[in-house]
Amino acid sequence: MFRQTRARWAVLFVGTLVLGLAVYLGISFRVAESVTRVDRLPLEPPATAIAPTHEDVSFASRDGLLLRGWWFAVPGADRAVVVVHGRGRNRVNSTFHPAEIARMLLGHHYSVLLFDLRGHGESEGTRYTLGIEEPRDVLAAIDETAAKARIDRRRVAIIGESLGGGSALMTVKADPTIGPVVTDSAFADGNTVVSESATRYTNLPAWFTPGIVLTSRVFLGLDLGEVKPAQVVAAHPERAFLFIQCTSDDTVPAHHGTDLKAASANPRTELWSVEGCNHVQAYVTHPAEWEEHVIGFLERELDRLP
């Protein structure tokens, strides 16, 4: 009798454990599937808030998705910038204030491409991938910009915010010959930033995060272990980077900026740590200094090109 009772309790325990695991993984997958999709914001402000004239452009990502954006040309300019937005934003609607940044760049004689990453704005795609697939979009945007401006691809710089910054760094892995890279509030490691910030997007306890990461990899094909911008930086000591990081960032903690800077062996790499501001708010809180750091870096690095 005792053995039978013990056996029943063992079966009950195992059954409960299996059921609990199934529920845990089911919730994790449902959240992973939903959190990688974002609401599409309107394109506000309009392109006319940036310049009197522009060109609506569409081009294919390296894997065929149709991407859309705005092209602002400076006649005769021998340099250009692709601005890459963050998660849940689009080419112009962001707390990063890309419209103001684009106007500033145009004033410094840079042509500018603002475009929507996959799954955002008016571009095709259903979800974002934290820098796994976005480099295909960034490379296509560089190709489009170089063709429009009729300049060498090395003279097309990238400015990326948050997700766009991490994606820009991962783009270096895909093509080390691209132009200068500036990131604002970029992350150094995909798994780390997700473990630090997942609860704010999922509204679940932190112990669900491993399940979300696991089901994302198994069922959605999104392996965050592939997303290691700091490793990319370390692998390219020939390149200089400019990293901008707010010290009070509660989305991408400040250590990501210092980790990225520490990964670079290039003496020209810079980290501008901005005291007191939150995520992608360095430009808003310190516009003159932001302009000085970014334009100074781009001019120096582009002038080094043959």
C-alpha cells in the first residue's frame, strides 16, 4: 500500500511539473510572439518639417522585404548619413528627434536618408529581431544612399539609436567596409540587455525571461546569442566608433556604453557619457554638444578616406 501511495504521489508530482512547464513555455511563447511585433506609429512630423523638398523612396532589403523612406539630397555633397531608428519607432517619429537631427545634418552639407526598419512604419515585415536581421535593412539603405548621392559606400555614415545602434554595429559584422558608425544608447550584448529590460515590455516577472528567450530561438528562429555588438567592435580594431550613452538610461543601462568603448582597441574610438539623461535623450538635453561630438567625429573619419 505504501509503495502504491508513493508511486501515485510521484506520478502526480511529475504530472504537475510537466503541466507547469507546459504552461510556462506556452506563456513564454505567446509573449515572445507578441513582444517582437510593435504598433506602427504615424509618420509625424511630415517630411516638409525637415526640408522643403524630398523624395519618397522604396528599396528592397537584402532578403527582399520592401523598405520605405525619405531621401533628402544636398546637391554636390560628397557625404551622406543613414539614420536608423529604434524599437517601436519609425523614420521620423521618435524621442530621438530624427527630424531635428536630419535638419542639422543637412545644414552641415550631408545628404540624409531616413527609412523604416522591417516591421516598422511603412516597411514590410512583421517583427523586429534585435539586430539579427536588421543589418540586411541597413545594408540596403547604404546601397540606396550611395546610389542616390553617387558616392562611394564608405562615405555613407550611419547614426543609429537604441535598436538601430545595435543593428548598425551588427552591420559592421556583415560588411566591415561600411562608413563611420555613430550609436546613441546602443546595447553591447543582446542577451544582457533583454535580461535587464524585458520586464518593462512583457509585464511578467523576470523568471519568465529565459523562457521568452528560449521560445524565441526555438519557434521564431531568433537567437539572441548571435547579437553581440561588443564582440563585433572588438573584432574590428581598424575602425573607430562614436558611442553616446546617457548615464541615467533605464532601458539600456549605462554599462553598455562603457562595455562598447572597452571593446574597441582603436585609439580614435570615443564614448560620450551624458550625465542625468534617459534613453536616447542626449540630443534633446544637450543639442549643441551632441552636434559637436557627432559632426566632429564624422568629419574626422570621412576626411581620412582616400
